[in-house]
Amino acid sequence: MYDGQPFLTIGRSVVPLTHVIALEEQAQAQLPPDDDEESLMASIVSALNPFN
């Protein structure tokens, strides 16, 4: 919560909850074998973060 508004924190990114449409858990088997899951998620969230 910040200033009375809820935010979602994923890794080092913070997204206003009002901007979140859906959350899905991706199955491990669907990830490319050489990619680090945390850095992939951080890259996606960073690209969607309006505060960057």
C-alpha cells in the first residue's frame, strides 16, 4: 500500500494493482531451458512498469 492505493511488487518492480489485468503461473516445462525464471519475470514486469 502506498498513499492508500494497493501495489503489486514482483522482483524489483512495483505495479499499481489497478493496472493488473490477470496473473498466471507459467508451468516450468514451458520456460526455455537456458533462461533463468526470475530474470525472465523481472524483464517482463520491468517492461510493464509505468514507473520506469
